Amino acid sequence: MKIGLPRALLYYYYNPLWQNLFTNLGCEAVLSGPTTKEIVDLGVKYSVAEICLPLKIFCGHVANLLNTGVDYIYIPRMVSVEKQKFFCPKFLGLPDMMRHILPELAERMIAPDICCRRETIEDFGDYAAIARPLGVSAGAVKKALAAAISKWTVFRRYHRQGCTIEEAMTCLESGPKGMSPPDSRPLTIGLLGYVYNIYDKFIGMDIIGKLRAAGANVITFEMLDDYTITENLRPLRKTMPWTFTNKLLGTGYDFFGDPRIDGVIHITAFGCGPDSMLGKMLDFIALEKEKAFMTIRVDEHSGEAHLNTRIEAFVDMLRRKKMLIRQAR
């Protein structure tokens, strides 16, 4: 049996878990290809205009997978992975939206409700419903899930050792020898953004590669341990209702307060509701900490030349500032 996995949204965070889950159950996990202009156009064709670019891209990947001969497409309803915190409403309604815009998907969708209190999303009850369409026993799902969680835990461990998601996936296959050597670039930049905004090469336009080529080390939120992020949020009277938005806010506090980080960049998709709040809070923190901060907002019309120009200017500014500080000493 072939299970389609869209290479979009939380694929960049949970794919090692989901792909291994279905593989362990004897299924063939079929990943959609990297995002292309054709995929985006397909998503724009089927989706409503009001949703953000990452959601449009997800629609494009699903529509593309429907034509590959897969038996089912995996579209989990991501509700919560933390007590009293939730995902964006569009994530909560994603299976319903996909069923509406692609009616032929209705009988070919596996859409468990992921609602638990840990981001390991290891509660068997959330996955019990996949046993029937796959024709396997509940015990088989439980065993496959445990093995998949172990794989994902190793994947996250590589993150915290400084690997990007792509590097962590490589290390998952080849072991620690796949890790890149320690960086020795003169600048360090904290890059804030949801994983799909940073690692989807169409949305993020390989921003990590561009920053590294410009002479900067790059640190992202998934490289920090959860304790550090949570402690940074503790002084707040009230945090935001979205788990991953809070992760970025807690990481932002860390980046702005870390003297080793020369500047911070926030990459966001136009039309993102949670980011409209997060972005303003980051502006305030940047002013308070007097640290260089830049927001890059993207949509389906964004051009790579625009990104290149802004990165070059930002990195050049940080380089000059660092040189002046050295001269003043």
C-alpha cells in the first residue's frame, strides 16, 4: 500500500516520525517532490485566496500526489501538542479544507487528530484510527509508533547539536559522520521562522545557504533546547495560544539577549495571523535590546533577487558594525 506524504508544512519537523511509522507498518511512503513554481500554481488554483503561502503550497503538493497512484494521503489534523496551547486554526481545519477543495480526496485521506500534551506526539490514541484503512492491528500500530518515535528523537537530538533539518535528516541515515564541521564564519545570525518557511526552498529561497555563503553562521529555534525556550517565556504574564509561535518568541528572547549573535532575521509568510502578533513583539524586543533585526515577508510573488539584496545589505551592515567595535577597543 502506498501512502502519500506532502512535502510541506510540518513535514519539515515530523517527517522522520510519520515516514517511519508507515514504513514500519509495511507501507510504501511516497514523498511529494520539492516545491516548484508548478506546485505553487497548482495550490493557488485549488485554494482560497485568503490563506497563507505555506497552505497554498500544501494544497499543491496534495493535488500533485493525487496523480501519483498513492492509495492514501496523510493529512493529520494538528490540534495541540501542549497543554492549553494549539496550532493555527488553519492547521486545525486542514483535512476539512482539503476535503472541500479536492472532493476526490475524501475516500483517500488518512487524517488522525493529533491532540496530546507533548511535541513527541506519541499518544497511541491519536493513531489508533489508522489501523482500519491500512488493514493492520492496533498492536502493530503501537509497535510501529514506538519505533518511529525513537527515530524522531534521534532526529531532534541532531537538531540540538546544531544541525539544520536537512543535515539532521542526513545524519539520521548516515550517522554522526554526516554532520558538518564546526562553523568558523565571522558572524552569527539568529534566524526565526516556522520550519516550513525556512526549509522549503521555494518559500525560504535557501536563506540558510545564502547567509552561510555571505559569511554568517546560522542558528534556528529547533537548535535550542526546550527548557531554554520555556524559561525565556516564564516572565511573561501571558503567552500566545500557539505552540510554535511561542517557540519562536522564546527563541527570539534568547537571540536578542545573546551577545554572540550579531543580528536576527525573521522570515514570515504574508497573511500569517500568528506572525502578525509575533512580528510586532519581536520589533519591541529588538528595540529594547538594541540589536539589528530584519523581517523578510514572502508570498507567491516574492523574487529571489529581492532576498539576495536584503541579505547582502544586512550582513554587510553587521560586518561593518563589528569592525567599528573592534577599532573602538
